[in-house]
Amino acid sequence: MGKLFGTDGVRGVANVYPMNVETAVKLGRAAAHIFKRSPSGRHKIIIGKDTRLSGYMLESALMSGICSMGVDVLLVGPLPTPAIAFLTKNLRADAGVVISASHNPYQDNGIKFFSAEGTKLPDELEAEMEALIFSDDIDSIRPTAEEVGKAYRIDDAEGRYVSYIKTAFPKEHDLVGMKIIVDCANGAAYKVAPLVFQELGADVVVLGNQPDGCNINKGCGSLYPEVICKAVRKHHADIGISIDGDGDRVILSDEEGKEVNGDPVMVFSAIDMKERGVLQGNTLVTTVMSNMGLEVALKHAGIRVIRTQVGDRYVTEEMIRSGYNLGGEQSGHLLFMDYNTTGDGVLSALQVLSLMKRSGKKLSELAAAMTTFPQTLLNVRVREKLPLEEIPEVQSEIHRVEEELREEGRVLVRYSGTEPKARVMIEGPDQSTIDAMARSIADVIQRQIGA
């Protein structure tokens, strides 16, 4: 980890370092300097955000920093993260910025950047940005007169994105006759998500579409899949679609009100794409967090699985580097690279709906392509992130559990890249056994570095 950037940009409690106005201005100045390198005319950077109260404050600070370096700003207001990735390319901007802390509570916020190609920045470019912030290398760069940047509001940004994302659904099909529940998490997708499904003809019941600046992710959205599952049962819907605060991931509910996370979606999508001859390299890219059942199902289907470290950016980097077009995470970050360069909750749901329409199968039938191994995940809030390999007591307990599991499971212990937490994930043959194993490791971490 760098001094500022984690696995998904800069994140923290809003109005407290590093997520304060002063740092936001510096981030804006550093980003403007880096993305102003191309020789063409005036440069421009798009800024989008979710629905957090602190978004206004940070948006103004970022805008000021960018304009102070002679770069124009295009403001699009609350829109999903993938919309910013798309609009950065669509409007031929030099970069895009999203102000969001994704699934975190409203008092947190974050800032993440997209390149002109709509991809998240590599570690090297973030390190360069940090170096500029912590030095005085660009302090003397002060454009004046007509060289100062200007800010514009793009009024048709929402419509551009909605029109584009509907192209990810085949023209020969529609959603007429389908009842869909959509939970927007009171977040960035609260307008565009229902609109997309309604315009395709679905009967849409909308939850979590009344943001007030403080209720993003509060008892709603993909963090609380039980809400969408209950709503599907109540309304006898065909599918439930639960999106997170910044709109880049989705958790589904089948018609029986059972949760379907990113793993089975990747499995049945990969199998379908292989059968249609469009799965590049017959390969799926996912992270170390995906369930062992995913690999078993795809191996049986003749599909290779490549795992990366946790973070959709690392999945994206591997996909771009090797030319693959399907990847994602268990958490619902799904990358259909033929359509967009980042995870997109609405687009992913459209891909599932498209397959349901083409195959005539219900979501429960599609999800049956994968048998999930028992898995448990525990979070431990920590006071500091000491290297886990340098804590003997933790390593000893991990080794003990691994010896007990042998070839029948796996253990993954890591730090969150966005929160002060250690995550303990174990898979194995028996739920009660792995629950106890995870608890024993978590207890050791708590004693050693717990908050």
C-alpha cells in the first residue's frame, strides 16, 4: 500500500485526513499535471460522484485543484462508477474521477481515477501521483489569465449512459412480462438503474432510490442481499437485482428468493460464452476469494481459471494484458470486457437477463451450474496493518488449520484494501468445522493487533 492509495483509490472518513479538502485539492492538481502530458489543445477531466453528503465538499475541492493546473472539469453529478468510465471515453476526456466509497457507510468517502481508456490506474501511476502530492515539484506551476481551467456541467450525461448500456442487451429481445426488483442502495445508480430496465419493458419494483446524503448502503443494496431476496418472494418476481453504493457490482436473487453472488454468475456466463464461441482464450479471470466450486465447475466445462490478488483492478489488468473478456469477483464486480472496462452492476444484470431470455431458463436453473463449497468469512477490525507473515502467533494458527484441512479446503487471510480490517476466509467440507477454524484464527488476530 502507498501512503494514500489502497486497492480502490483513496478512501477514509470524510473531512478527516486523507479524505479532506486539502488532500482533494492536491489530488486534483497532481492528476491534472499527469494527464496533461499529451500535446493536444485544452485538456479535460470528468468528475462524477455517488450520493454521499460529503460529495459536494470533495467535488468542489477536486474541481479547484484541477482547474488551478489549467485543465477543464466536466461535472456529471451522481452517476455509477462504470458510467464515469464510459463517459471518460465517450467525451474523449483525459481522465475520469469518481468520488465514492462504494459499499462503505455514508460518513466515509473516496476518490478513484480512470485513464482516458476508462481503466483504473496502475500502481505505478498512483505512486507517481503520491510523489507529486508529498513533494513541492508542481507547487510553482500556476497558470494565469485564460490558461486557468474552467468547469462545465454535462446535462445529458445520464441519457448518454442509459442509451449506451441498453446496447448490451440484444435487440431481438425485451423484458416485457418480467417482474424485476431493483435495490439501488440509495446510491449512484438510483436514477439510471430503474430507467434501464423500465425502458426495456420490465415491470420494475424499486427499492433504495430515495437518497438523502446519509442513507447510502444503509440496510439496503448488495451488502444486504436478504432485502432483495425477501422482496422477490413478496412480489413473486422473476429476479432481484441488488446494486452497491457506486453501482459497479451486483448481487442477485433468483425467483425463489435465494441469493446468487458473483461466482455462479461467472460460471454460467463463462459456459454460455464458450458454447457461443465468444469466450476469449476459454479463460475466466477471478481473484483468490472465489469459491473452490467455481474452479471445479469450470474445469469440468473445459474452461481455464486464472486467479489474481483481491481487487477488480487486478482482474482488469490481467484481462487487458492477456486479451480475456470475462472476469470478476465473488462480491459481484463482474467484468464483461466486450461492453465496458470496469465492473458494472446494471450491465452485468442485463447479461444475466439476456441469457435467461435466450435459454428460457430461470436464474435458479442457471445458478445450478455451480456447487458452492462451504465457505466462511470473518472480519477483524485492527489498529494497525502489520505484515501478517511477521506475526508468529497468527502464522502458527494458520499453519495449524491448513494442516487440519490438508487437500479438502483452503485458508486465505489478508487485510482489506479499503478498511482497517483483517479478513479470514476458509473453505472446507463442513460448515461448522470451518466456522470454528475461522473463529480461532480471528481470535488470534484480535489478541495481537485488534482494535
